[in-house]
Amino acid sequence: MSKIMRAQIIALILMPLLASAARLKDIVDIEGVRQNQLVGYGLVVGLAGTGDKQTTVFANQSLTNMLQRMGVAVSPTAILVKNTAAVMVTATLPPFAQPGTRIDVTVAAIGDAANLQGGILILTSLRGADAQVYAVAQGAVVTGGFSAGRGGATQTVNHPTVGRAPNAATVERAAPSVEPKTVARLQLREPDFTTSARIVEAVNKRFGSEAKPAAHAENSGLVSVTIPAEYATRTSEFIAELETLSVEPDRAAKVIINERTGTIVLGKEVRISPVAIMHGTLNVEVQTVSAVSQPLPQSQGTTQVVQQDKVSATQEKSRNVVLKQGATVEELVRALAAIGSTPRDVIAILQSLRAAGALEAEIEVI
């Protein structure tokens, strides 16, 4: 194993060791304060012949309907417009977004348009899950890529059939967010009983007392906090102070393995029992060699090609690692790197340690 490879593995394992207390706003969400997804169907015009073809019926139908609302009557089967593309428009409505707020939208072709570069999104209504219109979008589409060429000689950079329209949508209806009034309910992004108990302790230390606690854990993923009387008319200020509290989240001991790339990540919670590791490699090689059989001079024989199979097996000597009581993850990795273990070897050894009960952690393969 190269020095660079060893350094990469050790760095990946030491990264979780640097974890410290996190702000409350980084590990919880406030119930009712959430984003909402919006979606709409629209048209992008102004394309340089890279729009939908005649076979995309709904694009022509949509263009016909739009022209009809503008007083232009035309049959959808009588038009052939290559500069128009039917698209789906998506956006994220921030919590408490007020009418007039500008947000970005993402535009994606749904027909057979080849490129949205240089197009303009025509006025499109964006609806939420309740079918209500919360924003309208219109503006230039930026693809961040291009496609050029003709015939068999073409060059494509990035993904030209998807683009963004910055600040193209205007919010028309207030976001359906609910501001806490008397109780703020904190939803843990990674439910854990220990973490919720630590949150309760931190909140009570700042806003409550033993006689009158301000917070209590309802379960591993939800903590209820009673808003103090002095903040009854200043809920936003209370939430702002609540979010700045520091809490050290607890995490289950876990080993993450990406077998496709050979990446291994272990947290500081991983414990290793005293164990001896012997790891060797057995290589079996099968070769087929072609040999020519030449007949004697003036004989009646013919030249023949004979296939000969050779099988060889080599086995490396076992490499030994002994870990004593209290061994750390760093010591394990340094020992494996010292004997020349590759990432694949480390993955196999970790799986064997887990099967033997010497690795007190959950192994997750991604």
C-alpha cells in the first residue's frame, strides 16, 4: 500500500474524532417551520431549433392554447415550431415566504428537446401539494452547459436539457408555515434517545428549572419546549436563542463501507475487543499455452496446434496483527497499514471482526 493510500484511510478514520458540540439549529427542525415543494408545467421559447419535434404532441397543444388566450386561433396539427420546448418547473418555497419574495426555479425538458440554452420560460404557475398557486415564474433559463455540432460530430458539455432561472419566480401566496405560539416542538433529524435527553438538559439549564422544567422529551425524535412567559410576544427571539444552544449529539457506533471505491469511515464510538488477526492471500492462476506439433520430414503427418493448460497456485504468508485491551480505531488502521493491507483487505478484516464479535459496531455497506 502506498503512503498516500495509507494517509487517506487514516484521515477518513480520524475525521469523526474531531467532532464536537453542535448548535441546536444544526440537529433539529422546528415543527411547522418547513420548506414546501412547488411544481408547474410551462413552455420555454426562443430556442435555436433545439426544441420539441412534431411528435411531442403536448408541446404543440400547449403552444396552441397559449396563442388562443392571446387571440390567435391556430390548429395544433398545423404548426411546426422547433424553437419551443415543454418543460416541468420546480421550486422550493422557503418557510414564512411572503408575497413578493423572489425564488429560483429549475426547468427540465419533458419532451424531446435537445437543448434549452438561450431559452426564456413563459409565465408559469407553480402549485403546492394542495393544488393552490403559490408562485408564478418567468425569466431566462441558464443551462450551465451547451451542445454543438451536426451529424455525427457533436460536443456536449454538462446537461443542456436542465437549467435554472435565478430569481425568476415571485411568491403570490404566503407559505403555509405555522409559527409556534406556546410550545415549540423540536424534531431531531437523526432520532436518538440520548441526544433528545441532552437537548432537554441544555434547554432546561437555560430556560427552566428543576421545579418548572421548560422541556421534556416525548420520544427519541421529538422534544417539546414550553415558551417562557417573558417570550410570549417574542416567539422569534426565543427560537433564535434556542437555536444557539450547544448540544453534543450521540451517534451509534457504525462503520461505513463503500466497496465500489474502497472507502472506509469509522467513528470514534467504534470499540475493538482484544483480538489477533491473521490475513493472507491465495492466488490461483490458470494459463492456456498453444504448442505446435511438427511432423518428421517426409512423413505423412500434418502440423497440429496443441492446447496445454497450466495451473499454478501461490499463497502469501499470513500477516499477523495483535490488538490488546483498549485498542483504538487509529491503532487498528495503523497496524493494518503497516503490514501493507489494501482497502479491500481492510474491508474483509472488518467484516470478519464483526462476525467474530470483536468489533462493537454496525457495518453499513453503501
